[in-house]
Amino acid sequence: MSRWGIAGVGLLFVIGVWLVAAPFVTGEQPDSATWTAATRNDVIVGAVLALLGFTGFFTVLAGHIADMYAKGPQPPAQR
């Protein structure tokens, strides 16, 4: 995956985290009140996006590690 792809996955994670935090940081969700429909929507969608970004990042990382092992020194051929 290119650097742009990795940046996109990272951006997806950051956007998800912001969506989860935004109703509370901006004051749209009052303290000690039941969650509004908009807050529930932001938290659910944000959690899904953050999870996708997190999973995507570690999938890319696992792919890079597999490539490193494949390109590493090979054991000598047995006779």
C-alpha cells in the first residue's frame, strides 16, 4: 500500500475518533442527559470508522512485515 493509502487509513481513524468525541467536546450533548439521536449516530458511525481505520492500519502493517520476511535472507538449500 502506498503512503497515500496509509495516510488515508490514518485519516479514517482520526475522523472516527473525532466523531465519537465531537458531541461532548462541542457541548451538543448536555452532561447527565440521555443521548440524543444525533449523539448516538455520531458515536456509532465514529466507532465503526475508527475500528475500520485501526484494522486497516494493522492489516497494512502485517503486510509489510510479511514482505520483509519474504525479502529477508533465505536459508541455505538442503542437499
